[in-house]
Amino acid sequence: MKKNTDTGLLILRILLAVLMILHGIGKLNGGLEFVKGLLTEKGLPAFIAYGALVGELLAPIAILIGFRTRIAAAIYAINCLVAIFMVHSSILFTLSETGGWAVELLGLYFFTSVALFFTGAGKYAISTTNNWD
């Protein structure tokens, strides 16, 4: 069977982007207030919460269509790290009730976006000629 890395990257991009876009839509529907509250609780300015929209909507859309995928994946990964340390730092080194890593979903998002940072989008993308594609 012939290996088709580009199709695999397309499937990976679609999966990763759609899953995070749903989180971004949640932020648009009132979830941004939760993020603002977390930030002000930690003494940070509330306007930084709009960065969640960049990491959960704009970057995944860019990944989905294959536009500057590597830079979008880096933004996505940073967004995941911020979420882990702002919300889940107390359970970072624990297991869930079922034996999995307590933050395995965010870990999966993070490491998948890191993989896309290194591979790029593949040939099924809007843009393929820039160093950040």
C-alpha cells in the first residue's frame, strides 16, 4: 500500500482544528467571561482573554484551511500551554479516575499542534510555498 502523508496531515488538521473551534465558539457564547475571571484572579489584565479567541478560533481556522499552518500550530500550542497552567496546573501530574493522564485531552491537542509545527500542512492546503506553511 502506498504511503500518503499529505492525506494523513489533512485528516490531522481537520480533526485538530474542528475540535478546538468548538471550544472557541464556546468562548464566543459567554465562556470568555470565565477566562477574564481567571486572569483578574491572578492579577493579570482581563483583555488578555481575547488571546483565547486567537488560539481557539483564528489559529484553528488557519490550520483547517492550511494557511501558515506552522505559525498557527505554534499559536495553538501556546494556547494549550496557557490553558494547562491557568486552569489545570493543580492536576498536571495526576491520573484521572480511569487511569489516564488528568489533562490528556489538552496534552493531545498540544502535542498534535507541535507535530504540525514541525511537519506543516502538507500539499492539501491553501498555501504551501511559505516557510510557515
